[in-house]
Amino acid sequence: MDALRSKLAEEVLATKEASRTLAQLTTHEKNILLSMFVEELRRSANDIVKANEEDLKLATKNHDRLRFDHGRLEMSIREVEQIMTLKDFVGEVIEETRRPNGLKLERVRVPLGVILMIYEARPNVTIDATVLALKSGNAVILKGGSEAIHTNRAIVSAIHTALRLAGEQMEGVDEHAVTFIDSTDREVTSELLQMRGAIDVVIPRGGKGLIDMVKQESRIPVIETGASVVHMYIDEFANLDMARDLAVNAKTRRVGVCNALDVLLVHENVAEKFFPMLSEGLKKSSEERKHPEVIVNRDGDFDTEFLDYALTTHVVSSLDDAIAHIDEHSLNHSECIVTESEKNAELFLTRVDSACVYWNASTQFTDGAQFGLGAEIGIATQKLHVRGPFALDGLTTYKWKIRGNGQTRPQ
């Protein structure tokens, strides 16, 4: 254990040191670094996909979340290229004032510092977290799950090659700016979570079990992301054709994502007509897109993020009943109302206390790119610092710069 602590401490302190120089890079320099990262990802594409195939062979579940073929890799690369075009928030003056005593105050955005990213299954998070951290001037420690260990190793190899090449051209670029914890040992995670001071913030991205574990064990400030029980409420005034299409899309477009539908609430006045329409829509989607049929359970599990072709339905007697159900079972991620009643919609949007609340739109839009933010590092479900999809601006904090000319404070 002492040897483990010593090795981890050495790696984390190297990352901390790298974060100080990384924070000084210009936007142009950071974009050059990301362009080199893109080149290495494309050069290493076959190795990354081959490594992913090895992970898929060993996996017993979550194949959709784990799969990282050439198409998904190219999607991630395009997101990196988009992030290169986005605004760099570091150094932005949020506000400036001059006090009556002549002091000039500026509130300026700065990087968080060192981010510990703990995540499960999805290899694209390795790319997203790295790119968003570097663009916002942060160093990052990556602790992925055992399911994607081969894929993550291959991706990080490309990242480190890009960092080495960039370091030969630009002062301040250090390979330790991205540290990969190449271990699946739970004890390693527990040790990292005690390193308050060396690590500035931890972001868990995965299921409720992972997030709860991090919250309970961490001495480092936590930004909660990911876990969800997503609801859609079909109001008595809904356009039922629209409701069917939205429910099918929210459930089946991708099932292994945190914005996929889990619980469908239906007003009792339209339930008898709507449920056959829903069954027809789900069956048609299965046949056309060749995915498994969705297992629909009436009054089944209300508290599970399925991440699979499963759906719970429940009949409610009113809008109030629907909102009360969501209040009891939601994890405050994404919820939707389908209705033609503006009054009911506005009540739902106001009263439901989740990060993203929809009216007549699929919950699968809860995504940084869809919100115009670029790839997100996660969907924050808490209320402090950031909420909903958070990306570059959410990876910054601020400091005050105060300029004077000899002012002293009166006794």
C-alpha cells in the first residue's frame, strides 16, 4: 500500500506541476495542440478500434456504451475539431469595477487546475475529457473503468504522442498534463479521492453506484454527472402522433446514454388510445433499425436507469400526479412533457426541478454538442457551479484581480 501511495502521489504531483504551465498557454497554442491530437487519433485509428474489439470480446453487457468503431471514433474526432473553433473562456473578464477609493477590480476566468475524471464504459469520454480539459487550460487525471481498459490505453497512447510532439515545439506543454491511471483496482480510486489539494475537483461520470461511491469517499470537491431516471409525461392534451414519435426516439435512438427514456407517464384520459400506438411505434423502430424489441413493463421499476431496451409505463390522473411522481423518482437529469396546452407546459417547465426540462422535444437532445457547447464533460445534475451539459465554461472558475496605487484600509 505504501508503494502504491508513493507512486500515485508522484504521478499526481507531476500532473499538478503540468497544470501550472498549461494554464499559461494561449488559445492559438492550445488549438495547435488539439490539432496534433486529431492527427494522432487518425493515425492510430486502426489500433484504437482493434483494442476496442478486444474489450467487446470480454464484455458481458453495455456493448452499446462500450463500442468504439471507426464511425464513432470519427464522430469524436469531429467534435475535437469543433471544440478547436469554440471560444476560449480562460482570461475572459467577467466584470470590472472601480471602487470609490480608486481600487480597480476585475473578475477573470481561470482554469480549475487538476481534474480527476472517474468514468465507466464509454471510451469517447477519454477523448472528450482530455480535449475539454486542455482547451480550458486544465490538466486531467483519467481513471476509466475496467470494461474499456484496452481502448483507453490505445487512446491515451495517441494523446501522449501528441503531447510529446507538441512539447518539442511549445514551451509549457508537458506529457503529464494528461495522466492515465492504468489500473482497475478499486483501492487506487479510493487513494486518489483522498488527494485534496493536489487534485482540485473530481467528476464521476457513470451510474448511480459510481457517483454515490465518489460522493461518500471523496475529500475533493465533486461535480456530479450522468446518472438519470428520465421521464416523459404524455398529457391529456397531447398530440398523440407526436407523443408516439417522441417516446420512440427518446427510448430507442441510443439506449446506452444517460438521456434515454426510462419511465413514460400517460394521462388516464388518453392511455387506452395511446398505448397501442406506442407498441406499434416501438415495433416499427425495431424492424426498421434492427434493434431488439423494447420490453415495456406497466408499473414496473421506477428507480432504474435501464441503459437497455426496457421501459416502465405508468398511468396518472393529472399533471399534478405526474409531477409528484417525477419529484419522487427523478435523479434531476432530463424530463419532458408532451402537450398542446401552453398552460400545462409552462407549469411543468417551472415546477419540475431537473437540469433539463423539455416541452414537445426528445430528451436525447441533452447533449453538449446539441446545445451548441461542443462535446460536454458530463451532464451535471447538481445545483452548484454548473448544471446540465457542461463544457468549456464549466471547467473554469474565476479569480479577482485588484489594482491599486497605495490604498490602505482605514482602521
